[in-house]
Amino acid sequence: MTQEHFDRLTAIDASFLAQEGPTSHMHIGALTVLEGPPPAFGDFLDIIRGRLHLVPRYRQRLSFPPVETGRPVWVDDSSFNLEYHVRQTALPRPGTEAQLYKLVSRIFSQQLDRSKPLWEMWVIEGLEGGRWALISKTHHAVIDGISGVDLATVMFDLTQEPREVEHPDAAWQPSDEPTSAALVASGAVGVARTAAEGARRLVRLATHPQEVIAEVRDGLEGLGEVVWAGLNPAPDTPLNVEIGPHRRYRVVKTDLAEFKLIKDQLGGTVNDVVLSVVSGALREWLRSRGIRTEGLELRALVPVSVRAPGEGGSLGNQIVAMRGPLPVYVDDPVARLRVVRQGMGELKESKMAVGAAVLAGAQGFAPPTVLAQASRLNFSTRLFNLIVTNVPGPQFPLYVAGRRMVDLYPIAFLPKDHALAIAIMSYDGQLNFGLLGDYDALPDIDAFAGYVRGAIDELLDVARERVSAGNGSGNGRARTPVGSGA
């Protein structure tokens, strides 16, 4: 992985710093449950210590140029202490999963210290059944969901036999701390690189005018679609209220095979089914709050990776945001899936992702103050009601110190005035939901988790009925040719 001392944050990475506030924490992570018994804490530290050379960013902290002369840079932390970042605790007896989720809630209610590398890992002992758990927490400025999956495969093992320690921690020596003059110069270098990129584009325009003109046309059309979406605001809901710093966390464990059966019988993609399930759960939750759902369509902020093939090992964010439909007005689960398929199919055929990428690229030219304002606009409640992020994970078991990871649950973040975020991640045949809610605005998060399971079962019952009736895979798609279904 290329993660050098004095790397400058990209505009997207810096936007997550700008968006962070006292009540909106911009860290993400995961809860993993492993077979027991847990390793000795010293042995676990040695495993992490022996692999930190594979992720240099985990020993780097932020350094901010004076008077906002440029975006922050990553610098080696001369006082790096692994024991600060990797922590050990235990659940009180009986060590239930409910107690574990409350611990996750407390840990994710605390912001990361920006004077240190922006990550923590917690070793949790005492989980019932002789198991133990890991809670990882990393600032979104460091990592996105896709690169996080790759990081897990680097830090953990692919077989039960642990890899040998390749480089002891004592071999690492931090680079020199940058001076204020060097930080100012880094901003100037960034401006020069931006200008050089503009010059390269001009050269390309002269040598390949038709290609460049087509790209510009697509970009302008995409920008128009993004602007049009912004002129049609997301509806006001109990999800979009002032939030506090404290969190509630719950999970819904499901099987990936269930979602594949649904999409094979009823059409669409696994992601279409996920969004339909979220829509069904939101419908029931709103109705439990006394909210009428007739004619109501919510919007989900759906991050889409633009990470190119071969960039899987790089940290940082390479994503654009799409706004997917959540048709809570539709009562019938199959019809709801059909509406989601159609809406997502239209998004795929649109140029909104191109427009979002153009905006993200334009932010690279913006000074820090303008970038901060753009970040606040990107996460405005005017644009979406909640984050729904679906990340494909490894479909094979991972191991830590020879212990198999049996469950993996993702954890998203809450932007300002957003009381719920839903992260979904597949792992070794599972497809698990991580629900992160504001502590005060979502006291009924357990009920919401039940609504998610209920929405899955609704679709699953129909899919199984079609299998029992002798319908082959894909028949549902043929009968309901709406959207791309790809």
C-alpha cells in the first residue's frame, strides 16, 4: 500500500474531517465475534505489531498547515504507542450479546483524538459461549468500506495457521516532524499539482478532442441531474432531527442465501432487495410512530465505490454518493421491490454518478473553508433521510490468532441531524445489518431491528412459495421486467 509520510488528504477525505462536530462523529468500523478462547493480550499485540508495516497510515497522524493554507497532511507519529490504540476490556457476567451491543454503543459515542493516529481496536473478553469479540473504529478520513474489507484481509489471517511476524515494531523509525514552513510549502505543492493536472487535461483536449468533449458533455449532464435532485428535497421525518453525541447499536443477522433466493425468484439485485427490506422496515417504524406513509418516499444516501481494479489495497475514500429511493408508501413487499428496482435502474442509467464524481473532483481545487461548506451541503437533510451502505465482504472465513471469525457486523456513522444509519455487509455466507441510532431520537431501535427481520421474511415467504410452485430461478424477473435487474 502506498501511504507515505507527508501525503496530503484528498478532498473527499478532508470533507469527512470538515463534517465532524460535537454530535456527528465521522468514524466507522465493525464488530466481529470470534471463537474462543481469546489469545493472551500480549500475543495479540505482537500480531498487530508485526503487521503495522503493511498499513503505514495506522502510525500516522494529521498535521494541519497554518492559517488553512492547504488541506491537512499525514505525518508519522513520533510518539506512537500501540497500547493506546489496542485496548482490552471484558463484559460483566453473563456476557450477553445485548451487553456487547451496549459496549459498542458507548465506544462509538466517543470521538477519536485528532492528535493521534485515527483508529482504535478493542479486545472484548467474557462473551457468553466462551467467545470473544473485536471492535474496530477508524475515522472515515482514513478508510472507506471497500478498502476496509481489504485491510481486514491484511491484518487478519486467511487460514487458521497465523502468519509469521515479518517485521518487528522496533525496526520502525518515524520521519522528522514537519516545520510550519514545510506545511505551508505542502499547500503550494498541492496547488502546483492541481495546476499540472489542469495542464495535462488541456494537452489531452488538443490531442483527443472528441473524447474530452464527450466526457465534458456527460459531466455537465450529470451535474444537471445532481442539481435537479437537490431541488427535490427529501421529506421531513422523525429521522431528521437534532441529535446528540450518544449512540445505540443493534444488529440483524441474516443469510446471504436468503437474499439471493429472493432476487432470483422476484428479480433485481441483492442490493435492490436490501433497499426494499430497509423500505419495508421504515414503513412499519413510521407507522408505529403514528406517521402516515401514503405517498411518502424517503431517500437513502447510497455510497458507491469508484475504486478502480488494482486499487483494492489503498486506503482513503474513493466513493461518490447516490440517492436511492425508499418507497415506504408501497404496502405489498413484491411491488415495493419492483419500485426499488425501477428507481435504482434509472439511477444506473442516469449520469448522476458522473455528476457526483465531477463535484468531488472540483472540490480538489477548493480552499479548506469552501471545502468545509461543500461538505455540510453534501450531508444536508435536504438531500437524504439516512445512510444505507451495502459493502461486499470476503466470502471465506478469516482468523485471528488461530481463532475463526464467526460473525461480522458493520458500523456506519451519523451525520448531523440524521438519527439512523444502516450498514450492511456480507461475510462467509452471512449478510448482516448494523443499525446505528441516536440515543435520544431512536429509543425504539430494537423494534426497528424487528421490522427489518419482518421485511426480509415477507419477501422470503413469497420467494419460497414460488419455488414450491415449481417456478425456476429467474421466472420472477421475467414476469416483472422493470429496471435493469443487473
